[in-house]
Amino acid sequence: MLWKIIVSLFLTILHNKQARRKMLFIFSIVTLLFIVLGFNFFGNFLEQYPFIFSLYWLFSLALTTLMLMMATYDLLITKKDIRNLKEIELQKMLGEIKKEVSKKKK
């Protein structure tokens, strides 16, 4: 039940351009902070506990992968939107040309 709600919320955010970009920005900031904290502040602690070290950096890798996947998705959707806008503009221009040609024939 909770999983379905989370997935539907995530899909809703992905389909909204502004929400998708805000989420991508937030993931980028969180990932950068997570990596900086791991190197600078938690380094000594993580060296002492190899299991926690592995979990920490696996989570960091997961955040980075998620961020890259979202960026790729955003790129593909943006390219699709641009292609659709080009098609709409082309159809408008062809419609205007057809109107002009039909006016000149009369």
C-alpha cells in the first residue's frame, strides 16, 4: 500500500517538469553533501567500521545513480518536447502556406 503511494507520487513528480527539475536539484545537493561529509567529517569513523563504510558508500553510489537516471530522463523528455513543438510549428507553417496558396489561386 505505502509502496504504491510512493511510486505514484514519484511518477507524478516525474511528469511535472518543474517538480522534476527541483527534485533533480535537491538530489544533486544531497549527493554532494553526502560525499563531502563522507570524505571530510565521517572519514575516521568510517575507517573503523568497514560494514558501515560499505553501506555509506553504497548509499552514496545509489544516490549518484538515481541522480544520473533522473538527469537522463529529463534530457529525453526535453528532447521529446522540443521535437513535438517543432512538429506543431511545422504543421502551423504548412497550414499558413496552404491558405496563402489557396488565396492566390482564387
